[in-house]
Amino acid sequence: MATTSDDCSRFCTATHPEECVDRRPGRYFVAIYWLQNGSGHRVQTSELGEYLGVQPASVTGMLGRLDDTSLVEYERYRGVKLANRGDTVAQELAWRQCTVRVFFAVHLDLELNAHTAYRIGYTLPTHGIERLTDLVDCHQKTPCCRPTSAESACLFSIQTC
């Protein structure tokens, strides 16, 4: 598995995020994605830290490492935004997270928190997430839910799939 500091992540063209980023840094990509909400604006480190429940110093350290990957654009005191390839990776991770949440909600009547759904979605092999996608009839690779709070919860919106 490649880490975010490897050359692979600089030029990643993989469809599975595991080939571009490790699980922990991937959480940051998803959080930035949700907080940008399609606007492309910069997300402040304090906003990101609150969203993830992480101390500001940890956020700053991680963003410095992620900036080296060319998947995000980070400027101290100005915030961070996803670069084009980073946005693609974040969309994939968010789509996986939401597919898992929708599956658990619809088929198992269980509400997973965003963190657990992210971990499952990240870990599932491609054929596993594709099978869940078939079961929830969500074939577009766009996230099926949106965050609703600082705890990164998201609403199920199967109609948008």
C-alpha cells in the first residue's frame, strides 16, 4: 500500500484510493471534500480540525504532508483545497463511505456513523464496493449523502444516486 509521501500519490491514476492514500490521510480528503461542498473554496484548518475531532497542530502537520503529494493545495493561514486529482480521490472515498451507509441503512436497518462507514468503504476491495453499489442501486460514482454536522454525519438521499 502506498503512502501519501510516495511518488505514486503524486501522479496517482488509480481508481481505488488505497493505491493513492493511506486510510488516515484519506479521512482528511473526505472531510475537505464535504466541507468544500462543491464550491472549491479553501477550508480553514480550524474548521477541518473541528470536523474531524483533531487538534489544530495535528491538522497543520497532516496538511503539510498532504501538500507534498500534489493532491491538495495548502497554504498556511489561508487553508486547504483539493487539487484536481485530490478531488477525484476524495469523491471516490466519499462515494464508498456513502454506499456503505446506504447499504447498512436500507438492507440492515442500521445507521452507521460516518467514521465507521469510511473505514469499511476504504477497506472493501473494488468488487465488494461494486456489489454493495448493485444492492443499493447507486451506480454513479458520486456521493449519495451530505454531511449534516461537525460529527460528519450524513443524510441518506438514495434518490440522488
